[in-house]
Amino acid sequence: MKLKPIISDEMATVNSGVSEKVTLALFGVGRIGSVHLKSIARHLRIHLKYLVEEAVDIAKKALNDVGLEHVSIVNFKGVSQVLEDKSVQGVVVCTPTSTHQKVVTQALRAGKAVFCEKPVAHNSEAADECYKVAEECKLPLLCAFHKRFDPTFGPIIKRSRDGEIGQIRYIKTTLRDTMDPSFPGLSTLGGCFLDLALHDVDLACACIGEFPTTVSGDGHAFAKDIEKNKDFDQAIANLKFPSGALATIEMSRFCNYGYDQRLEVFGIEGMLSGSNVHDNHVVAFNSSGTSQPKLQASFPERYLESYYNEMDHFVKVIQGKEKLCISRIDAVAAIKIVEACEKAAKTKTIIDLTW
Ligand SMILES: NC(=O)c1ccc[n+]([C@@H]2O[C@H](COP(=O)([O-])OP(=O)(O)OC[C@H]3O[C@@H](n4cnc5c(N)ncnc54)[C@H](O)[C@@H]3O)[C@@H](O)[C@H]2O)c1
């Protein structure tokens, strides 16, 4: 089945007059790779030439589901064929975090623009190295912080930065996932802070326009498998910014009522608040009260549009129509901050950061 393109993109194409396609290769079609594959299939200006994936049956099914059966499936050993193909302009990296640095730098050195799922690498130094290579090669490296592209959170960032609510005093984010704590791939994601808090640390910094100079954190492992990995499944990160603004990021691996994602920015002249998205908009009223449909189940549903928007940004960056909107310092700083928060949580300390 071929997914229909999103209308707004048809409009964008008509308005911009850009009809050329960019040729891409997708690396990894697991949980997030299959979501990006859907955006790619919908995008009128993307020609996907290769899917690099070892699990051939999963790759075939994923391509079949979006009507891209003609795309070549290449296994990990065949990567050089993809990287040496001059027609490939960009690579979308959706492989496990531990592989990012290698895949990203190989792709950049082969002359490809890179879209990389967060985090760009397993730690802040490695991520900075990736950007160094990108600068040497004069190629864009996009860290996929999809919340920046969200139709609700994106405007909150802009309106906070434009001064609509005056001096920002406090930011509160809620990030409660619906993942099963016994999910076998959990240990490949790099821990609760790097995997979850990273998004919202970036969101808080983007709203305030500063990086925190003091951080702390705390957490607990309710699930035995997570405790064994010395990780947390419920945690908080506290940030203090040079302007005096504070932020609290609350994260949970498992939430039984749905994918709970909220953002509140409180300023001296008001508040901007982004609430949850439900399966539909029907609100039922009766004598026992008022009820709403469930929250959306997880990230593929909640951020469908955000993922599409960030892929569209990548295409426009390759085509020279937009400048990268997430910089080296933003992508690396977010990792440095979550590393400090995790250390603070594990050592019960408060950590100062310098920039
Ligand atoms: N932005 C988001 O909302 C979001 C959501 C989930 C995951 N992620 C990030 O995406 C990345 C992948 O996570 P996931 O949960 O999709 O993992 P996953 O394990 O579900 O999928 C990874 C896929 O990559 C393949 N793979 C492994 N090594 C490879 C290589 N060298 N070349 C090509 N393919 C390779 C695996 O076979 C697998 O199919 C992680 O960095 C994670 O932090 C981001």
C-alpha cells in the first residue's frame, strides 16, 4: 500500500517550485527507522535508493508496507556500495546509538549529508568528533531532535524566545513513555537520561536560549531488569540557567494511561503550555462526569508530523533552501547536560557546568 503524500508538502512543492528529488539511503529499520521510512515514502522530493539492514525479512516487509518495494536492501557488509554511490546525497541514520559515531563519520567522509537519530553519538566527546568531521567535510549533520519540529512544541520555543511571556522563570516538561521495561533493546539505548531526558533538555535550552550552569538529578529503578543495568525507570533532572530560570524534566519509562508528553513555560508575563494529544477529539459528558479518549499510544503516533517536518528540513538543507536549525553546540551540549544530570543522580551531587 502506498501512503498518500501529506497535503502541506504538495503545497510547499507547488509554492517553492522545487521539483528535484534528493537521493537518500536509510540505515536501520527498527522502531524509529520504520517511522522515518513512512515520512520518506510520503515525501514528494525524496528518492530512497538503499535500505541498509541486516534483517532482510523485516526490511522487505517495511518497504512493502509503504509501497517502496523497488528500494535495494543492502546488508552491513555491503555498506561501501552505498557510500561509493555518487548519486546518494544523504544518509538517514537509525541504527543503535552505539553505532552512530562510526556510521555518521563514514557517511560524512564519503561526501553524504547526514540525518542522525538522537543522540549523534554515545557520549558528548564522540558527538563533538562527529561534528568536527562534518565541518571538515563541509557537510550538514542534523541531530534529529524531533520535538523542535512539533506543531505544538515548535511554536512554544519560538514564542518563548520572542519574549511573549517575558522573562522565563520556570520550565516543566513531562516525558512518560509507554515502553515495556523488559523491552530487550533497552540496554542499547544508553540509559534513561541519554535516551529520554535528552529531548527535553534540548527543548528547555531552546525555549530559554541558554545552557544551564548548575544541574542535579535523581532517579529510581522500579523494574528489576533496569536495576540490574544500574539505570533508572523514573527520574528527574533539575537545571538552573544563568538568567536564574529553572527547569525540571520528569521522565518515566512506563506510563499505563498512554504517551504523556507535556511542556510548560512559565514567564513573568504569562505561561505557554503544550498539552497531550488524544486518539481523537471527542469529549463525552454524562451524569458521572466528562471523559476523553485515550492518549496516543507512543512516539510513532504522537510525533508523526514532527518526524515528517524534520525529514522535510533535511531535504531543504540538502537543497540549500534552509540552514541547519540544530547546531553543533546544541546537539553536543544536550548530551553534556544529560551526562552531568545522570552523574549527579548517581552520586547524589550538584554539578556545575561551564560553557
Ligand atoms: N527520536 C525518537 O523519537 C526516537 C525513538 C526511538 C529511537 N530513537 C533513536 O534511534 C536509534 C535507533 O533506535 P531503535 O529503537 O529504532 O533501535 P532498533 O534496535 O529498534 O533498530 C535498530 C535497527 O538498526 C539495525 N542496525 C544495527 N546496526 C546497523 C548498522 N551498522 N547498519 C545498518 N543497520 C543497523 C538493526 O538491525 C535494527 O533493525 C537510537 O539511537 C535511539 O536513541 C529515537
